[in-house]
Amino acid sequence: MREFTIRLSSVRDVQDLVALATTMGFTVFVHDGHHKVNGNSFMEMFCLDCTQPLTVSANCGEAEFDAFRVAAQRFLV
């Protein structure tokens, strides 16, 4: 499982992250320390405490994960 930390500041950020996650060929999970949700689900993302940094994780190859992280650059903490 590979991980990186992000911060989402607006509903638009949530929409953009979900849109990005749905283009990946693997499942993306987002954690807030208490809840773990599917990053492909707009509704599930609102179960998280977005006032705190969030952890994004995925079980995929290193090259795939690196490409995802680069695409998510604007959200990185």
C-alpha cells in the first residue's frame, strides 16, 4: 500500500480529486484518521473531516502510483 498526504479546501477540490481517482486503474482510498472511504465516491468523501490533512492510499505498482501522485500535485501537503 502506497500513501501520500493531501489537503482539500473546497467542494471543488473534492470533485477534482474524485474525478482524478476515477481515472485510475486501481482503487483509491482516502483516510482522515477515523474513517476510510473510497476515493472514487463523491458522497463517501463527505464522511471525512476535510479540515485536517487526509491520507490517500492505493494498492498499485510504483509507476502507477507515481503518475497518480504527480496528477494530484496541487493537493499535496
